[in-house]
Amino acid sequence: MAEDAADVLVAGTVAYDTVETPFEDVQKALGGSATYFASAASLFTTTHVVSVVGGDFEMGELTFLRDRGVDLSGIEVIEDGETFHWSGEYHYDMNTRTTHATDLNVLEGFDPHIPEDARDVDQVFLANVDPELQLEILDQLEGDPFVAADTMNFWIEGKPEALKDVLARVDALLINDEEAREMADTPHLTEAMRRIQGLGPDVVVVKKGEHGCVLANGQDWFSAPAFLHADVNDPTGAGDAFAGGFLGTLAAADEMDDDALRKAAVYGTASASIVIEDFGPAQLENADRSLIEKRAKRLASFAQFPEI
């Protein structure tokens, strides 16, 4: 962790996931967007978490984050409620999945509150939650942080106006290619990214799973490959781990320029490649910064062209 890195805040879910793959399944394992994000970002810098859980949640499951210095004071515990629970099944290619259940539980009435000492952080990630909650978080921020957001088809279709209000106030949007095409109403990915930039965020990152990611920063473009290995056991949380590595890298950057954003995309990809090797955030729990560095260098070698 860089000593002079800026703090990062994430607002998202701490959850229990029930996941089935063609090879194995787990019942109510630790999950949630904020959990995955913090698992990666905390390898780079001090991270603050804003979320909500029910009385059924075992806070001891987050001890590894607390031991890394993650600020968990922004997690509200509703003793008579149940924690957000997602249940889904991944198909043979591990790129497509079927959602069986999304139990919002305590998330349904969540009223987020950022702790006073975390309101002036320099980097913020609004994970995939109701855009109205994302707006509540934005209203509590102080200073002029770099804000990145995520969303999904459910919000694109169900709350388009609130989502447009979010996009008008953020610096970056991190979504997958299907979501980008739906949001922009075009089958062409580059055109979709341009249209999204027109809604507010100058930086748009499209995650393409096993095909890597594409980044648009103003008029500049960048593409990074995925990390090539065969140990894909559970893709859940890969996008949030990507975001954690992405924002964590930017937090340690001297300047928010195109080089920093490109490096952030590579380190985000490296973070995602670790989390998919096991269920839940277990692999990131046992990882350290040196593993991220090693994977990032391998990614650079994958994309190294001969002299042309």
C-alpha cells in the first residue's frame, strides 16, 4: 500500500451469495459489490465502506478487511433485518449466468450515511445499487473527488431518469458491454461509449469478461486483454474487483492523466483475474500487492507488439 495514496470510498452491498457453477456450488458465501471492491482497493490504499447488513450477518467475515485498515464504520447493522442475498447459476462457458433470486432485504429501505471523516476522500466508487441511493451518496460528498459509478440493466430499464442524473455528476462509468449497448441504444460498442460520454462521464470503461476491457478517456482510447489462465471457478464480483484495482491505482497516481487511467485498467484487470479463481473474495483475501504487480506485468507482456 502506497503511504501517500489518497483514500477511496465505496458505497455498495455487503451480501451473501448462493452460487452454482458447472463444477461446484456454495450456499450463502460472503459477497457483495462493496466487499469485492474493498478486497482489491485495500491492497492499494485506505478504503472506506458504506453499506448495510442484517442481524444475520457475521461481521467477523470482514476481519481480513479490518486487518488491512479498511474503515467499516459506514456499515449499518439492522438487527431485525436480513442481509442482501443473491442466488445465481453460471453456465458452462462461465460468461453467461441465470439469476434465481435477488432478495433485497435490508437494502430495500437503506438510507446511506457517509461517516464525517470519509466525506472528503479523493476517490469514490458508486457500486451497482439503486441510482437514487447513488444520488444520496453524491449529495453527502465534500470537495471535488473523482467519482466512478457502476450500474446494470435493471436500473437502465427501471430508473432511467435517476440514472441520467447520476451520469451527469460522475467522472467515470464502469459497465459491461451488454449494458453499454442497452444504455446507448446502439449495437456498436465504440459509438455506445461515445454516447455515454455525452451523458456526463468523460471516462467510460467497458468490461468484456474474458475479452478484457476497453477504455475511452475523452478522445483517447485504450484496450487491455484479459489475464490468460484456466482457473476460472466463480466470476461473481470480478467487475467490482476490477473497480477496486482501478480506483486503487488512481488513488496512488501522481496525476490523473491518460497514462494513469491506462495503468488503472491493467491493474483492475489483474485484480479481477485473482478473484475469479475461487468463490467469494477468498483469493483476494489471501493476495498481496506483489501478486497484483506480477499479474500486471504479465498482462503487459501479453499485449506487447513486435516492432511494426
